[in-house]
Amino acid sequence: MILTVCMSPCMDVTIELDSLNVGMTNVVKSRRTSFGGKALNVAIGVARLGGAPYATGLMYNENGYAFENALDKEGVPFTFVWNKGRVRENYKFIDNRSMLTEVNDVGEEVQKEKADEVLGMVRMLSAKSTVTVLSGGLPRGLTPDFYAKLVRAVAPNSLKIVDASEQRLFSAIAEGVDLVKPNLDELEHTLGRKIESKEDMLAGCNELLTRGAKRVLLSLGKQGAVITDGVHNYYCKSMNVAVNSTVGAGDGMVAAAAMQLEQDAPLSEILRAGVAAGTATVMTTGRTSFTKDKFNEVIANLRVTEI
């Protein structure tokens, strides 16, 4: 079982327009609402790959039923800690150049008692899990060091994947994690410096390894991704495809990487599957995750090289 822990579920409202003109009237071409959050998207990706996901974390009384219905439809079992209020709503505006502009809600504040309930849930469920994924933001009321508490709550038998940035990432990897998946922007913001060359990129990954990560899967967007354990470094170029939306691409990458890590796959296969899932996600219209058929189509055309 692959456990995913979502501390910050969200309603994503994706709006497509010809162009986003600030200070002017904009006409919507299409609008869709999805019920997710990074870790919930990972759980859906695992389900679509034929794996055994389980979702936990925080949920909210006023509109959480919509998330339960969405997970039920995807075949994802779940147990949540319920909090007062509504799930936050995030707005994603995509123009005709596939440029994404995001406006994220801050959501409800969470009390310490509810956060402690989540830690107890993680202790119990991770004991039955081969992999535990800690992914996404934190709600108001929780500080970045809560990620360290989450890592410590994971059972010793469960491999740990973290998809977070800045102090949340630093606090997590200080406890020791098996894989982290920043993208290039997140790595720059986390380390506080620009990354302008392959040497800079590998040096940045090695800093995360030194701080406690065993593997770093670095997403490079449409250029593909790199993976390293400090000894071996691999690169996989993405296919040149039509991009429908970049929403959820990183979560698809984490889902596929979790499946490969669960199977004790080599670094190169973790990378190849991750790039395939990320690419398949951006090709898939109207969803926050990929289809297995699209994943299989893409992965058959990807090659990994050692760098």
C-alpha cells in the first residue's frame, strides 16, 4: 500500500482564456473544477497505474464530501481528520500560450489537536504501507517543522517520499527521507540561489543529499528530469508533446516514482516512470492526472542516459 498524506486539500478551479489581461475584462473559454491537493493527486495517480493507494490527512466539514466522492470514483480508499470550515479554493488561469497563473486561497486555520490526530493516523496507517508520500503545503496554524513531525511519525518499515520546498523540505530531510522531488524553481527558492548549469543543478541536488535525502528526483519541466543518489546521476528527456495543462504533472511524477520505489526499481527506472507520468499528465485534457494508456504510450518512447 502507498499512503499519501495531504495536509492542505484544495478545490482547483482551472479557467482557460485566450489571454489574461490584468486590469481588463477577460472572457472565459472553459472552466473546470477538480477536487485534490498534491497528495490526493498522487493517490489518484497510483490508482490509475494499478497500485494500492490510501489517502489520509486533513479534510473540512462544509465541502469535504465532494472530495470523498471524487476519491470513491477513482477507487482510492481514505480516512481523514475532519476540521471546521471549507476546503480552500485555488484558481488557475491558463492562456493560449499555456502560461499558467495561479491565485491560491489560504484556507482555514488548524488547531494543534487536529494536527496531532493526523500524526496518530500516519503512525497507524504507515505501519501497513510500503511507501508513505508527504506532499504539498501546510494549513494556517502549522509551521514548517510540522513536516519533521510527519516524517518521524512514519513507521520505520515504510519508505518516505517528500514533495515540498523551502523550510518544509529542510525540516523533513533532516529526519532522513528516501526520495524528494523538487522542481527547478523550488530548488532555487529552497537553496536561495540561481541554478544556471548542469554543475549547479547537481550541486544543488547534492546539498539535499547531504542534508538527509537518499535520492533527489529533480523535475525540469518540459526538459524532463534528473535523478541522483550522489553516486549515479541520470537524465531523461521528455517527449515533445502538446501541453494541455501543467496542473498535477509533478504529482503524476511522484505517483509513478512511488510505484517504482515500492518495487525496489533502479534509479533509472524511477526516473523514466516519473517523466512518463508527468508527460502523460500534461497531455491529458480535463484531468489532474494521467491515464494508464497514455502513460504506457509515453514510457515506451523515453530513454535514460547517465550523466
